[in-house]
Amino acid sequence: MAQLAEWPAVVTCAPTLDEARDMLLDAAHEIVAAYRAEGREPPIGGGRVESLKLDIAA
């Protein structure tokens, strides 16, 4: 799974890291195009990053 930290609504997943990067870039371009097609500017900036530790039982 890949997600833009600055824009959490842009999420994708792929089997490899390189593919995830490509798909994430494509998803970002698509969402910007969708906002602009609606006559709105995309809400860029203002993101926040947090670490979360997960303990998963086997």
C-alpha cells in the first residue's frame, strides 16, 4: 500500500514498491485533474505524519 503523507486521500496498492510509486503518482495526477474539472483547486498541503506501532499475533 502507498499513500501520500501530504494528501492522505491519495492511496493505492501494488505488488512492488516501484509499481506502487508509479500508481501513486498516477493517482495524484488523477485527483488533481478531477478537482480542476470541477472548477476547484486541490487541497494541497497541511498533512501530518504519525508513527504507529502494531503488534500482530501470528
